[in-house]
Amino acid sequence: MILETLSNARGVSGNEAAVRDLILEAVREQIDEHQVDALGNLICLKKARAEGDGQPLRVMVAAHMDEIGLIVTGINSDGSLSFDKVGGIDDRVMLSKQVLVGDNAVPGVIGYAPIHLISPSERLKAPDMSKAVIDIGAANKGAAEGLVNIGDYVTFHATYQQLDNERLRTAKGKAFDDRAGCAVLVELLQSDYPVDLYAAFTAQEEVGLRGAQVAAYRINPDVAIALEGTICDDLPKEKDDDSSPVTQLGQGPAITFMDRSFIADRRLVDLLIRMAQQHDIPYQFKQAVSGGTDAGAMHLAREGVPSVAVAVPSRYIHAPVSLLSLNDFDHTVQLVRAALSALQGGLPS
Amino acid sequence: MKELIRQLVEAYGPSGHEGQIRALIEEQVAPHVDDVRTDAMGNLIALKRGRPEAGGGGKSVMVAAHMDEIGLVVTYIDEKGFLRFAPTGGVSPMTLVGSRVRFANGASGVIGWEKWMRPEGATSRPDLSELYIDVGATSRDDAPVGVGDAAGFVRPFEDLGQRLIAKSMDNRISCAVAMQALFDLGDSPNDLYFCFTAQEEVGTRGAVTASYGIDPDLGLAVDVTLVGDTPKARPMAVSLGEGPAIKIMDSGMLAHPGVVRWMMETADALGIPYQREVLQGGSTDARSIQLSRAGVPSGCLSIPCRYVHTPSEMVDYGDVQQAVSLLVELLGQEIAL
């Protein structure tokens, strides 16, 4: 399964090659052209397959290949590794986690003091992770230098696994933000469309939507759709709490009307809702104006591009392991497929 | 001009939802320009072509006044029909409790605070997460609006004679200044692109794509600026009633020195008073224009404004009229930086 393959693959921002190779292998037979640009974006073109009047729309659908992670900034005399974050990570989720360092996937742990050594008052505070190190078990600096280098990327170590097989069809794994989007886009390429589909597997989203910015400039699309794995905060939930969840697991793809990076084009939001209703696909809104996606970069490309974002709700994103529902995944594929098929003849007014 | 101002400031148009204000502006500017179009971001771009006989050396000039206003967007509707929301642009919770809002479809509401009239409310400031819009619904199902719909503030235009109060003086007063300048202009040697931009309040986004499309020789934003003339205000050498301000810098842009000089020399020649503006905090569309493509010499003509980003923003009518006169002179002449 492509989601499993991509979730297990390692590709922190700026180091997306392994993910890119797997994706290209999976889509090569379905596309007409592809290129890898200067920032490492994989841009695939699947030409319109339907006869229509006039030029088919150029539709850019983007999913970012990169994941959040760490980067080695120093090798200490005791053999431990200093590191910095790549992308947004809360200090608290890093404690005592297993990681893999560098291209050779050297195992390591982000160690922390045992409870015996932490005073009761200190336990109430967030840890100061600027003092934390990665322990790869090396005896000293020389031993560590034989295994890793400064500048090596570090990924969290988590393995994809399907959990519930009946109702929610849940799966856990790392980097669902945004390998879920990448897997949706791979699935979408299995079908034919009446538009020129530019499937952009983008680089460096987690450090500021950088890949999509140059990819959108090159593609110069008429319409853009970002595919994401987005915040899902339905657990833990206080009983009878009627406040705003961002998204809920199993309630369908989440449509963004606005986040911190862009305001969605209302015509595209309405198109998605119409397609969901027509094809009996559940959907929900991302009910918070938070985070940003590649749509933030795409909608400002050149003279502007009508844009929208659709996401697979994923619990615990930007942490070592996340959890999603394959029902939501399948419904996201169905919804975007229907929307792409409905774009024949132009954007609805 | 006050009637034009009243129409513009009372219109609805939070960022990303500029359809109504755009239609209002388009109807009035269309007879005065050679071409008018709306781009993919929703910017209204009206072109008044240069006439070679009006003088040689015409430049292509982009004049940008953003038409969007700060507002609120619905994120959630609870079972009883109360709306939770997020801000579009810099909205302070201090200005919200008891404020009235209106949606694109005409639905109105009032903003409530969970802690109003409760002991903890007497000693704390409201947080956005504690506020809600009450649209008079009794359940989620009979709410007249949905998640993703945007609300704008509702306040009538108040004409105090010399001083004017309204919601969204930021930046409809500048739309009015740009429009009045267009109406008053004769032939110009310059190709003048009057842009009424979208989504300025969420990060000067509309001007990014508008300036890419126009690819101008020179960019000029018209926007409001803060003042230092109210009780215990942060010191700032701009006051109401002492003329429009010519921006030298703000936190997002250093104005092109040639543009600043051109603006000041033109004002001096006309005998129009102006104020030198250094704004600490905030920026304008000029920032996006300046950084477009390979860079565009840019500046900003500012209207001094009190109580910016509250539902009651105040400007001086003399400043406004002088801004129009200065803009007409700037745009009507051959420009040498």
C-alpha cells in the first residue's frame, strides 16, 4: 500500500530524494511527463484525456514530500549529538523518542532524565530541549564521527501499522503530514481527467512553503489544490464539550476555507461541497484558522491562482507518530477525483 | 466627496470576501477608465491609459488602495446556534464585546463574551476564544450562516464636520481618495493602474499578484497611518489635520528615496502641507509592490487616522481633500525620479 510505503520512507525538508524516488516509481506508468526542479520538487504532468472545447484547464495539485524532523548540528566529546529542529515541533513531544540519523539510519534516542532525578516541581514544567542531545550509543566523539556527520538529517522512528480494521479503519505511522497527501495524489493519478493535471510533489513545505512557491511559478496553473494531512483534535475530548474541534476522525475530508497562509477561493470550496453532496461523500471543514499549506504559496504565484486545500484529518501531527482513518483517506481521493472531473470547461462561477 | 466616503465605509468586505465592495467601486470607476478587470485574487484593476500628447516620458504607475477590511470568520456553530470565530486581520478582542457584525447575506449579530457580568470578567481582558457571535439563532440548524462565512463590523458613518468617524476608514478612505483623484484627473502622460486590492489585512496578499500582473515602473500605495496626537499616545510625529503623510518607512518597507523626494517636492510646489511618516508597526501594499518581480520603486501616501483597527476610526476631512489634490498632481505630471 502506497500510504504505508511513503509513511515509512524518510525525508526531512531539504532531503526528499528517497520519498521522491518511491513516488516516481509508483506513478511513472500513469503520467506523460515529469521533471525534478532546482528545489527538488517532482512535477508530473498527466494530460487531459477527454475531448473538450478549447484548452483544458491547467490544474496544479500539490502534496509535500517533506516531513518535520531534526538536523545534527554538532558532535560532542562524549559521543552525543547536538541537534536543531527542522519544521515546527513542540519540545514536549521529543522526550525519550527513538530516532534514525543520516542516510544510513543510525539508531539513536533523545534521552531524558529518569523520574527519580526530576523534582516534583520540575515535573510541572516543559523541558528545556536546547540542552537535549541524541544518544547513538557512541563511546566518544571519534566513535560517533565514524557513524554520523554534522548536517545529517534525523527522522523519528515509527512504523506504519493498521489498527482497527472494521469501523474507522485506523492506521498509525509517522509523517502523515503530508505523506497522506502524497498517497492521495498517487491514487488520483490512477484516473483520467478532462484537465491537464500537474501533480506536484513538493519539497520544503515545513520550513515555509518553499518548494510550492517555485513549482507554482513554473507550472503557472489556472487552479491549485493542496492536499494535506491536517490537525485532528477530537481526542482526548471532555465530556459534553461543545466547543470547536478542528476536525474529527472518520468524518471525511477536511476542506479549508481559511488558514494562516491563504483564504480559499469560494468557488472551489463550493465545488467541493457540491461534489461531496452529489457523490454522497462525507466532508467537514477545518474549523480553525491555523497552520499553513502549499496553497499559501500557490495562490500568490504570478498573477494569482484560485486555490483550495483538502486534507485527511490526522491526530498528533508534527509529532513522532500520528493516526488517521483510511475511510477519510479513501473519501479524500474520491472527493478530489470528482472535483477534478468536474473542472472540464473551466472554473464554475 | 463625503457621500462617496459614506458609501464606501458602510459597505461590507472583509478580507477574501470583497465581492460587494468591489462591485460598488467598479460601477463608479468604470466610466472614467479605459479598461477594468478583476484578477484571480479578486483585485479590481482599472487602467486609465496615458495620452502621449499630455507630455512625453509616460510611466506605468500602480496606485494601490486596499478595499478589504478587518473582520471575523466563522469556525464553528454550537448546538445552541452560537458562532465561534477567528479574526481576518488584526482584530483586538478589546474592541469586540457588544459590537455588531453583518454577513454577506445580510444576517446580523452581536458579539458576546463568556465572562461578561461575571466576577472574573471584571479583572481580565477578553480572549478571542471566549467570544462568540449571537445571530439570534436557537440551534445549529437555524443559524442563517455557515462555517467559513465572514462577518464585517457595522457602524454608521458619522460626519462631525471636519472630522469623520467610521468603521473601515482603513482603508476605504484611501479607496475614496484614489477614486476622487481619478475623477478629478485630466489627461496624463502616464498609464495609471488604479488597483483596489484584496486581502491586504491578512498580509498584503492581493498586491502581490496585482503588481506581478501589472509590472509597473512605479508603485504608490494609499493607506491610513497611525497618529501620536491622542492622550498618552505612543510618540509619533503624525497628527490629524496637519496634512497627508508621506511615508519614509514602516516595519515592512523603506520607501524609495526618489519616490519620497518626488512626493515631497510636488507637495511643496502645490503648497500642500504634509507630514513625514515613520511608522513603527504595520505595513502596506507598497511592501508587496516594491518586492514584485525584479523590484519596483515604491512609496505610500498616508491618511492619518485615529483608533485604527477599531470599529470607529477617525480621519480629518482636510487631510483627505489635500491627499486627493496631491495625488492628482502626482499622477497627472511627467514623473522623473
